[in-house]
Amino acid sequence: MSLDKIARNQYGDALYAVLGPLAHRIASEDWDVYAKQAEFERLRRGEKTDASLVTYSLLKPSLLSGFATVTIASACMTETTLFRLWSAMGATMKPVGAGLRKDLRYTEHEHGDRITIYFASHEAWSKRFRDRAVEDATGAEVRILDRIRQAIANLIGDEPFVWMGNKDLDDGFFGLAKAERLPNTPHGLNTYQGYHAVVVLSALNPPPAHFHFMEAHGVSGEELRTGCYRTAVYQAVMRCSIRNPADTTPKRVVVMDRDTAEWLGALFPGAAVVPLPGLGALPSKGKAGRPRQHADAAAKTRAYRDVQARKLLAQLDLINGTSLICASYPLLAEQVRGEMREFVRDDIPSKEGEYVTPLPAASATTCGTAYLSKYDSMPFEHFIHYDDDGFIAELRDLHDRRVLKEESGMFSPAHFDPSKAADNGRGLDNIVHLRGIWLDNDGGDLTHAAFADLFPYLRIVVWNTASSTAAAPRWRAFIPTTYAYSL
């Protein structure tokens, strides 16, 4: 059964209706689809009943290929996840020209002095924190959300207001006749401009796995939180009279956390950002005094690993001329560049020009260095990497040769630059980058077939060595990598 047939679902099959959207994304060149390898292999082998497979799909800028220009209309465009993700993929986006901008009601918000933004908590807002039980003035236990509800009612009084909240809150949550609920997707609605107060209770946090996945694709956790949560808060806030620049009535906005309140305040210069009165002190997730940088040892370890992962991704960017991480962390890119031996330029004089070390972007198209003998320090040739298929074909041609081992020359997957180090032409300091994973099995009971079975989702090229025999097979393996990488 082909993916295209499932995606089309010509006859309205009920199962295909469920699988169709995923099949369409897998078959499309404009989507990249990811799944956890362990889950995918279990599902493919049928090892577990009632198993689930979670996939993540990223829409690529190639969707717009073929158009001379494309105009995308969006509020807070540079804060959206689309903008952050496509920028990390290397897409160039810029503001529209003056011809289109002149027809907009506004491009920046004015009259922020009319707006007061109240926040309920210093902590990040979530359903778990919202439903936490605390003691009231009488010693009775109440939810944090219930205390916030009462404080909002005391603040707004009899004034009509609009509010937005998660679906688990019923329409009569406030118990006030003049509280009008907004749709959870209120974008573009103009029917609420007569209200001068708005409350946003929604907790819109992606699952933790989403944060890890998006960080691996160049979108930080804070950028994702803004794109998913804070821009939704902005859309709710913009339904009230703030939408009309000519309305001079004072406005009141209530949001749940201080970070979001300050982010909104930056969009409305002159707006006051203050705590929600009458609420009292809400519990903190940490102890009083100087805030801990990490909640516990495990969190500290995770943070360290996150930093190291970003550094490794920045190295890939710098070697390959990509912008997976460097677009979001330019200062980190500069720091990492200064630490990489691949970019070190020493005092060796150069007749060719100012720089001794070639720029990585030019050399990242190579996949290794050939030498006429293992004793040579000067390269015979650098192998150009056009694509994996072409390189593997070259390996096959070399393997078919009939020459003595001593006359066959030597190949290294590293790109060596003899001019990078004064004392050596083929040492660690001469390496510009490497490409692919190379393994050499000179004994033991692991067969090449068993090795390949360990990694069914990888492309692996295996061949015998010159000294291999039927009784004692010896083999080498090459695993292509998407990018060149640093030492």
C-alpha cells in the first residue's frame, strides 16, 4: 500500500482518514517527519500491542519554492515559531515594503499610557501551578486559581470584561453576568472592542518533549514559549478596545505571570506593569532568598548537557555554513568559534593571501583526504563530496582494484590542511573537519550482518579488508553523516 494512496483516501476509508495526514507529510518533500527510533522499530516489528507512535513534523520553506516573493501576514511575526524555525533553517524573511505598510492600521502600538497590565504570579504559569492548593486568610485550603478569580472580581468590580481560559474551565467560571468568554482562537475578531478590560487565564504550554525537539532545530525553550503562549495572550488582549487607537478609555489587562506581563508591556510602550492587587503572596517554586540557578542536581546536569549540545550544534553550523543554532545564539557561535582548533590561524606566513586556514564553508564539500602512501604528509587529493551515493560508488570502484596493499595508498575521512600547523602536515592540528563515521573490525565474533541489524535505521556500507579470510573475516564500515563535523 503506497503512502500516496493512503494520503488521497479516494474512497473515504475510515482508517486512511486517520493515517492520511501523516502519510501526506511523509510523502511530501516539503515536510520533515521525525519519530523516536525505539518506538518506530517496536511498531515496525509488531513487538507490542496497543503501541503508540508519536511523530513530529516540520514544514519547510521549500513549500514556497517557485514564487518570486511571498507575503506572510502575522502579528508579532518575529516572535512566531514559524519565523524562528524558518530562520534557523536559513530562510530570509524581511518586512514588507512601504506600499503595503501604509494600508495597515498600525505597525507599532501607541498610547501605552492608557494600559495597566496586572500579573498574578512571579512563577511561570501552568495548569499544575494553577490547581495547587494554598491556605486562605481563614486557614482553609483553596486553589491558587480560586484566589486569582476573587482578586480579579475585586479589581474589575461591575465593569464588563472579556476573558479567555482553558477548555476545562466552564463558561460560568467567574459567576458574573458581565464576564464574556472569548473563543480560544480569537484572532482577528472585532466584536469585542466595546470592552476595556480583558483577562487571560489560559495555560498554553507545549509538552516537555516539544521543547527538547525544537531546541534541536534551533528554537530555544523561551522562543517556543513565546510563540505558543505569549502570542496567544496578545491575540486575546487585542480583542478589547486596545484594538482601536482612537479609544481613549483606560484599559486593564490581567495576565497570569510576570514574564508575560513584561513581554506585553514591551509591545505597548508606556504601559504600567504591576502585581494584581488583593491577591497576597502566592507560593514560590523555590526558597526565599537568592534564587537557585537549578532546582536540583538533576536539573543542573540537564542544563550542562543542554549547553554542551548547543555547543556541538554550533560547531556543526560553523563547519557546514548552516544556521541551526548560530542564528539563535550568535554570541555562543563566536565563543565556540574561538575554542575550535578548526578555526585557529597561527603565524605561518602565507603567499596566497591574508589567511592561512581556508574558510570551512569552502572545504566542507569534501569527504576526506587521499595520500599516495601512509608516510606522506602532503595530500595527493581531497575527495569532493557531491552526495552520499556518488562517494559510495567511488568506494566501490576503489575496492574493486587489484593492487598490492603497500601500493594502494591511504585514505582518511578527515580533511587535512598541511598549512594549519607549523610542525606537522597530517596531525590533529591540521584537521579542518571530518565527514562520516568509519569503523574497523579486525577480529572478534561480531559479523557485519549482525552489526547492521543493530542499526536498522542507518545506511551502512561494509566491505572486507585485504587480510580478511573466510575463517577470520575482517571488515570495515562507513556510515554517512548529514553534515561534516569538527574534531
